[in-house]
Amino acid sequence: MSAPDGPLVADLSEDDLLARIFPHLPQPPGTLVAPGDDAAVVRAPDARVVVSTDVLVEGQHFRLPWSSGEDVGWRAAAQNLADVAAMGARPTALVVALVVPGHLPAAWVEGLARGLAAACTPHGAGVVGGDLSGGPAVVVSVTVLGDLGGREAVLRSGARPGDVVAHAGVRGRSAAGLALLDAGLAELDPGLVTGYLRPDPPLAAGPVAADAGASAMLDVSDGLLRDASRIAVASGVRIDLDPVELAFGDDLARLSGAARALGADAQEWVLAGGEDHGLLATFPADVAVPAPFRVVGRVLAADPGTPRVTVDGAAPTVGSTGWDHFAR
């Protein structure tokens, strides 16, 4: 980051910093008590609330030289909104806990609030409260609430042999963008870098899939292979993905230039790259798969001698199966 023009976090009181944040935060229509009290109050018209929590840690999920406050706020919102969409629900409200070091410019924190708002507002969601603390690094923890609107939640455990597997969203953009940043070649393809800094999940597709009769669904956050295996294990089935060139030809074409420049494998970005936050769903064979989903595979009976996820009937040959927070 460049030298700040305004005050640092350490120059402000907690109340002063909150006063800079609150004006940027959108309030959804269901907010009955907005930020400022001990807790917010939001409507729950369905009488059930979908809840999920995710966290971004400086140095682990983002780096300050690469990421503006707006970028981090957007990413923090997007990955949580996608979790709610993957249940077949519509996101309604976020609660954000923020840890910031004193040397951070206050303007960066205001940017984070603007990024949260930019990701939430198009979907009718807002930020209704949270917490603020000092610490040695930036940590953003987001809890999201969602409304099922009378639908049954779509779980990971509903896939059955004979179902088709479908995906909505893009594949490999975030992994490619991160690789470009890591190599110092962000200027080679700014669009891919944006795919990493500000992923754009197909949030409206979640409720659409639920209404169409999706049998299982999740947010692809840790890579297609790893997340497909989560559906397969939860459902007691095997998932066989179509050949990558067939199922994800457009994505491979989009990634090919960056892959050549970096000497990387575009197929690995597609199969194992995380944080695009597309939606992976299964549908009974007699269900019309709704747009923007595209069929990318099928559900088979589990075979003790075969991996839970295969590509064109064989074990994947890429070097990684996806992101693991605790792998070394």
C-alpha cells in the first residue's frame, strides 16, 4: 500500500472508526434494528434462517500489497453469499467481525465497508452489525443469514445414481489470477486477476436450482475435485465428470494465455483451483437443468475400487485435488 493521506486506525477511537464505517453499510429491507445497539434485529419470514460463517486472514487468504479494502470486503461478502445460495436460499443480512492493526490506514477500513456494500446491494442483502477489535493482522469474519422462501434446503447428501451433475459459474479464474499475482505478472491478464480479487458467484442460480428440483448442491470454494468429492461422500455415490475439454472448454480457452505464460496447467486450474465460488449441483435425470447450469457429469453408484470422483471414468491426473486450509 502507498503512504496514507488520512489517519491510521491507531489515530482514531473505536467509536470514531465505526462512525466512518456505518455510513457505507447497506441495510436490507428486513432490518428492524440496524447497527448501533447491542444486537441487530432482522425479520425471518420463513421461520427458518440459513446461517453460515467464513473468515479471511491476512497472509493466508489475501495480501495487502495486492488487495485494496474494497477487494477484501467484496471477497468476504461473496464467499459467504455463495454458501447461502448453495442451500437454495436468498441472502438477507451479514454480520461482520473485523480485526485491524493500528498501522492500517482508516481509509482502507472504509474501503472494506464499501466493498461489502458493493457485493451485497445487488442481491438485496446488507450488513446489520458485527464487532471491531485491534490485532496484529487483518482478520475479517463474516456470518451470513439467508431466507429459504418456503423451499426445502438443498443439502450435499441428496445425490443419487442416475442424477446428472451440473455447474453454474466460471472455473479456474481465481486460481489463474492468484498465479499471475504471485508471479508479478498481473498486467498480463487483469480480468483473471479481478476473478481472484473479486469473484462473482452466480447467486441467483441457487434458488433457481432448488425450485427446479436439485437433489444436492454446494459452493465450489476449494476446487471442483475436492468439492465434488464432498457431495459424493455425503451422498454415498461416485461422481464422474465429463472430459475437461468437453465440460469446461470455454474456461480452458479463457485460461490458455496465462497458462502458457506461466508454464502452468490450465486443466489443473479448472479441476483444482478454488475461490471462483460457482455452484455444483445434481439433478434427477428427468429434471430440466435450468440455466445458467450446464451438465458436466453424472452420478454413479459408489465402487469400493474407484475414487469418489473420476474424470471420464478415470482417476484425475492433475497434481492437486484442491485447497486444504491445513495442508503443508
